[in-house]
Amino acid sequence: MKMLGNFENVGSFIRNCNGTTLKYDQACLEIKTNESVTFWSQYEECEDCMLLETARIPTSRAVILNTVSPLRYAIKNGNGDICSGTYEFGEYGQYSINVSEVTKDECLPRMTAEPDAAYLPILTAVVVLLSMATLWYIVKGIGKRVVAGRLYSRYFAREDNELGSETRVLTTEASVPRSPTRSRLRSLDIFRGFSIALMIFVNAGGGGYSVFSHSTWNGLTVADVVFPWFAFAMGEALVLSLNARLRTSMPRMTAFGQVARRSLLLSLIGLCLSSVGVSWAGVRLPGVLQRLAAMYLVVGALECAFMRTSQNITPGRSLFRDIAAGWQQWLATILLVAIQVCITLSVAAPGCPKGYSGPGGLHRTALGDFSLQNCTAGIAGYIDRLILGPSHLLSRGTYSKMYQTVVPHDPEGILGILSGILVVQAGAHTTRIMLAYNHARARIMRWVFWSVVFGVSGGALCMFCKNGGVIPINKNLWSVSYCLVTASMAFFIQAVLYFLVDLKTKWGGRPLYYAGQNALFLYVGSELLKRHFPLYVRVAAPAHAQLLATHAAAMLMWLAVAVALHRKRIFISL
């Protein structure tokens, strides 16, 4: 077998680099040199970051590189740069650069062993899950013909009872007869179930893939859309619930008391989750449930104050009926969002440029300012550290290692609540459209229309690119563009699900439908037990395939719990 420098093997199964076993998302680069050189590098994901010295190489040796982002690099000797370049290394790939053969203008590595197909396990998992779903429907079809009608109706028939759920479909005024076949907005439960299933998978680790991890700073990944989608669904259910209560002559202050009570319980549950295994001095005060509770309280208060309990849905045409039904709520929401934008862009954190909202650390401004080490998240981060205290914030975010920051920043901080209200209000508007228009086509057209409006507005703010525009898409700050784009996606998904599930009844949405009925319980349970067997399995030297299998298995286990709860008629809510 042919030997290549320090490599022990050649071929697609190489996992060794200079005596060290490679992990997933790593590659090996051998630098061949006859003189002492230094290797400088930086990932393109680190926006406007300077190159850092990675290794000193007195003689030929190999260095281990991360493959999650293209790499900018330079090789230097005592006289300066020998060569530089940018290259995207592949997982488990083996590469070499012979310093004596390169030119200053061309410094591309030579591949000595091909990298693995890192995303092949995802394709395999999708095929397996689709096969399981197909098999389920085949078994269900056979059961429909073989099993007695009573047994079939118990396990497979669509349930039309309410069972305490808040997701009621109110399509008509009390004076207009309601269709006996439409007592649930099933698509909402499916959307909520899909969001919670994806959230469980992401929180479990997402197979170790960057696409299932939160963005380093700016940008959007699959993991970044889960939280706002769940908040969007919460806004839908909020209006459905309040509309049903206020139409029964419940006083508005009583309804607000129920909203405040649920918000308080959500916050307390979130604090309990944050306090597991830590002392009070280190408890993280912000969090997912705390952010949901704050947004729920604000939007719920607006609905209790301004919701119209009578809707004019008699046959007729009106382009602005949905806007007329919620213009006061939107006016208040826009005012809160405007406050967030003004504070972000016009107030400077001490020692930081005005309007700076970058990650700090190694990040530089357009003027080449290197003194941003303590400016992580700009004024948003400063407010959190001032009010909540650094010890009560998330200490190590997705950006901290890349940008080498030293101050903590929490993505569920205080200022982001104001912009996050926009997402919940968008979900509330989805339900207002359903209440204001009696025809399915009118509802779907308006959901798609608002999806386009929100998407174009969010794209314009970031100039339809990752790091551009006045307000880039940023989950760590819940920027306005981020909220607009994720709400746009949610509008469109709700329209598609409503068409397939509630209108055409082409899909029952199982088991996501069951997960949506106990979404809060599944989230809390998954957070408490995600580090315990069998939901967590420690794998020595894992690869993406093993991680993906274990994390997907954890998600499927919780979906099985949701099915069991549904069959036992157990529905847990606040």
C-alpha cells in the first residue's frame, strides 16, 4: 500500500491525520516544506475576521482543519507571505500543499484521498422515514378492510371532539349554522407538531450537521426557523381560544387574567428547566419558554383589549376585512418593533460604535475597527448584561468559538422580545383571516399574499444576502428581517397544510397531529431527559451517520409518546 507522508492509509476509509484520529467535520492538510513556516487561517463564516496563526511548521507536518465553512489561509516564512488561498475542504478528506511548488498567486491544495459524502446519511434517513410512512399507510389500509368498524374507528378515524383543545375552527357567526364536519383546525395541530418534532431533533444535536445547528451569527438554517414557527402557531391558537371565550360573554379582564396566568406558568416552567443541575447564581434567566411567555402576554393583552367578537362574514367581497379586524393590534405591534429598531440602530453600547449589532470578538467593522472585543450583540447584549447580569445569560453561543468572544450574550434576551412579537402577531393574523373570511380560497389567497409581503420586506432589509442590508437576518438578535422571513415561511406552510388537510382532507398528518396536541409536554420532557438513555446514547468517535440515527431515534420516541397520550385521551396544557 502506498504511503503518503504521515498518512497511514490511502483511500476513502482514511481517518488518521499525523497520528490523530479525525472526527466528523474534519479534514487533514499536509504541508510539505524544507524551511520553517507558519500556517495562518480563518473560516469565511467568520465575517471580516483577520487570519490567525494556526500552526508553526518547522518541517513537513499535517494540520487538522474544520470543514463547516470554506477556509481562507496563508503560508508565511520570515520574509512574509509565501502563498495564500481559499478552499472548501471535505469531511475526512486528505490534502497536501508542497510549499516549494506553489506560487504566491496560486496556493491550492492537492487532494490525496477523496472526502466522504457527508450528507448521504440525511438522504438515507429521509428514504427510511418515507418508507416507514408508506408502510404505515399500507397497514392502515389493510386494517380498514379487515378490522371491525369499532376497532378501526378507535385507532384510525379522525377525531372531531374538542377534548379541551384550543384549536377550534370558528368559521361562522353564532347565528349561522356551523358545518358538523368542521370542528377542529387540524392543520394547526400538524404545524405545531411538525415544529416541536423538528425542535426535539435539533436540540438533540441534529446529527452534528451545521444545517441543523444555529447560524454562527447572521444567516438562516433549519434550526433557526423552528422557534419562530412555534411562536407563530402559538399566535394562531391564542386568537382561536380568546375568540371562543369572548364570544361567550366572558369579561375581557377575566380573559386577560387567564392569559397572564398561562404566561406566568410558562415562565416558571422555563426557569425550572434552566435551574436543573445549577445553583441560582448560574441560572439562565432568559430561555425559550420565557421568551414565549413574554410574547404571549403582550399579544394576548392586545387581543383582550381590541379583539372584535363579531365578524362580518356574510357573502360579499372585501379586500381589507382582515386588516380592519386587527389594525389596532398591528399598530401597537409596529410601534413596539419600531422601538426595537430605533434602540438597535441609534443607541450605542459603552465603548462600541452606534448601531453596531455584530458578534464582537474578532469581528471588524467596515472601518476596520478591531476594538470590538466587548461589543457582542451591541446594545441588545449590553441591556441583557446590565439588567439580568452576565452570570444569568447563555455563556457560550454558536458564535463564541468562531469569533473568540469573552462576554456572554443570550439569543432570548430582552430586546428581542419586541421584535419577536411580530411573529406571534403574524400567527394571530392568520386566525383573523380565517375568522373574517368564510371561503377557503379567500383564506388561502390572503395567507399566500401576506407570505409574499413579509418575505419581500424581510429580504429587502437584508438586501437578499447573508450579511448585507440595514438589518441582516440574525437569530441571535431576533432581528426584524429574521422575524419577517420566518413568519413568511409560516404563512405559506399554514396555507399549504390548510389546503391539503382541512380543505381537501388528503392527509391526516399523523403522527405530527398527535404531537401538536401535547407540544408543551413533549418539549419539557425532551429537555429534561435529552441527556439520559435511551434518548441519549454515547457513541465513541461518532460519525454523522451514528449521530443522525441516535438523534432521529430520540425524536421518533417522543412522537411515539405523543401517539400513546392521544390514544389514552390525555391532553396536557396550561
